[in-house]
Amino acid sequence: MAKLVVSKFGGTSMGDADCMLRSAEVSFRQGSGLVVVSATSGTTNDLIALGKTAESQAWSESEKILSKIQDKHNKIAQDLKLPADAKAKLETLFEEMSSLAKGMHLLKDCSVKAMDTLMSLGERMSSVLFTEAMSQVLKKHGSAKSAELLDVRTVLRTDDQFGKAKPLTNDVANLCQKNLSFLREGKKVMCTQGYIGMTEEGITTTLGRGGSDYSAAILAEGVSADVLEIWTDVAGIATTDPRLCPKAQPISEISFKEASELATFGAKVLHPATLLPAIRKNIPVFVGSSFDVEARGTWVRMDVEDHPLIRAMALRKKQVLVTLSTPEMLYAHGFLFQIFKIFNDHKVSIDAITTSEISVSVTLDDSTLLNKNLIKDLSQIADVQVEENLALISLIGNNINHTPGLGKRIFETIPDINVRMICLGASKHNFCFLVADEQGPEVIKRLHACFIEAGIEEMA
Ligand code: ADP
Ligand code: ASP
Ligand code: MG
């Protein structure tokens, strides 16, 4: 039976007609059966701006954004010489976008629920264009396969947590079985949207920013793919964000556990949840550049050959440290339970945590503070102190909690920098600590020089 490959292309890989054709060439070369695409770069941000503008400003301001989005997609349509039926699909989506924005303007309301439908248009528009690019590439190579547009909402069932909906994996598996079992026949290349899904009631949802990686992984799990490929604008996962540190090195192979820590702790190259479905089904994941297919890229797998002490490092900006203190915690039990229950009720996830006898400190994304009720509820049980403008630095590797002298080496590189909190012990793959937000990039540069660049020089 033919190998089933699910490939995902991010926003920059959808940037214009050339990018789309290049990405379609990659899909053809890789023999992809299901291609998942993001919105064209910048469009999701434009749609968010559209919703906010429609809600609060004169309609003429919204019209400017509508034209910007339409012009961008019309240009790609023109460059691809989009046939009439696909052009009509695009026009229908433009009309939907304009009507939704008008509704938000009249009601002076852009709720998260309504925003999800508006934001879904980015992926719905790009996928119409990409399907044409894929058709042209298949034709050019004389392939017998055909490219078809799939509305991912027919298979990607989610709950109704708008803005950050959770895929319902059993439902997705059943719907994939029902609607996509033909994929293995290898006759069609289905082109579909990342980032979006639908509730059982038929309402459109989104999986959270950067969620197309996660969509692709959920679909790969749903169709039991042999390989999941994430094509982006960098040649794989690097030892740190190449934008932060130009000396970042490509990683050829990394374990699921290390890559999951890296994604969770800030490496934007993968959405934090991407690897969960891949781990559940043991599907190897390849990360590569759609702009440079010859570059080696990164394989993420269950088992890898080498297990370096420090493989990579990540920076997560805009963190807050929330410290909860109460003398009642002395010799008492149940305090942590009460705290976690409140976080659970508000569906807020905690990344790093430390405790003392009478206090608990947790790190959160600063956007969490927008939820005023969370702080209010926490204040009912403890004194709450919030420190803002922090960055979480994570070192990712192996055997981190059983290596003497590691802490010394780390902190020797930053003797002049105040470390606000340290987390070590829970994972053998992660050592993380908090510093001031503006010092984050400098800390990463120094740690990279010490642990990655020095190691390479030693080997040379
Ligand atoms: P896409 O639109 O294709 O999903 P993203 O912008 O979401 O692309 O992710 C790719 C970006 O992730 C890269 O341009 C890079 O700046 C950033 N990045 C952060 N950490 C890493 C890392 N460790 N390795 C590679 N890229 C990283
Ligand atoms: N288009 C969405 C975003 O910009 C999802 C994605 O690109 O992964 O967040
Ligand atoms: Mg991304």
C-alpha cells in the first residue's frame, strides 16, 4: 500500500503565487496525499484587525482592511490565472468576510465566537488558491492524480472553546475514516485548511494562533499517516531561534520529548500541541524549509541516536510570575489543590512552578491577566503578587537533572543578570528560569555560545 504523507505549509510558504507553486512542487516531490495550508502570511493578523476595527471604528476604516485582504488574494488569483469556478469560490468568501465585518460593525460586537468564523476565512481563501497551484503542478508533471479542495470542517470536529478549540480525536478519527479513507489509493491530493474546525452544532472554531501545525498533526493521526511534514521558512528545528542567534545550528534529529519541551517553552517553529497526536500514533515528523528542499531539515521521532546534555534552547517572552502566599499553608494540606482548581476552572495552563512553605509561584503568559476573574478568585484564598515583563529561558536536552556542575556552568555565563525563579527536577529534558524580558535575548546568546557554539569548536 502507498505511503500516506500529510504535509503542512505555513503562512510564508503561502506568501504569493510563486511561494504557492514552490510549495505545491514540494508536495508533489514528497508524494503528499493530504496538504494542510495556513492563511497567506499576515492575513490572520489582518482579519483580527478587521474585527476590532469593525467593532469600534468608522466603517470606512474596515473597508480599507477589506480591500487590503482582497487585493492580496486577487493578486495571487491573477498570477495563478485562477479558473472561473475557483474565482467564484474566492468571491463568495470575500462576500462572507464583508458581511461578517458589517455585522460586527452594526452590533459593535466582535465576540470570540464571531471572530473564529472571521479568522477562518484566511485559511479558507488560501486553500482555494493553493488547490489551483497544486493542480497546475500535477498537470506540469503529467501526473494522473488530481488536486481537490477539502473543507476541513467536515472532519476536524472540536469542542466549543472558541479561540482555542480542542479537537475531539475520536470524532476526528471516525470522520476521517468515513470521508478520507480513499487517500491511500493515491489518486487524489486533498488540499485543506489548517487552524480551523467545527463544533458538532456546525459552528466554526479555531485552534489558537499558529494552530495549523496542530491541525496537520490531528489529521495525520486521524488518517493514520506514515509521515507528517511541517514545511516552513527555516530548514528545520535549530538549536535556538535563528532570528535571535544567527549562529543557531540545524538539528538533524530530535526526540519527541525534547521537541515537545522546545515547542511548549517558546520555539515558534512548532505549535506546542503538534507532537501530541504524533506521539499517540508514533508518526515521525519532518520539519523542513519549503524555500530550500535540499537542506536536510529535522526528523522528530520517538527514538533518536544521540542524547546530548543540551540540544537546544528557547525563549518565551511576555511572562508573568504570580506568587500566592498565605500563612494558612503552614502545616496545612489542600492549598495547592485549591489553587490548581481555580486555574483549572479558568482553563489556564501553568508552565513553571515553585513552592515554599507558605507560598507558591507560577509563570503564566501575560495575556492570562486579561482574565480579571482569575486574579479575583485567587485573591479569595491567598495574597496575590504579580510581577510582569519577564522571560522564561529553557535549556532542552537529556539527563539534565542528573548532571553535576550543570547549574554552575549555566549561571557562570550570566553573573550580572538577576534570575527571578529556577525550575529544575521535574523533567530530565528541561532546565528553565526567569529573567527580565529585555535581558532574554542576551541570555540566550550567551548560553548558546557556551553550550552549543563552544561544543562545536571543541569537536572541530
Ligand atoms: P509558519 O508560518 O511556517 O508556521 P512560524 O513563523 O510559525 O512559521 O515558525 C517558523 C519560525 O519559528 C522561524 O522563522 C523561526 O524564527 C522561529 N523559531 C523559533 N525557534 C526556532 C527553532 N528552535 N528552530 C527553528 N525556528 C525557530
Ligand atoms: N493562520 C493562523 C495564524 O496565523 C494559523 C497558522 O498559521 O498556523 O495564527
Ligand atoms: Mg507556525
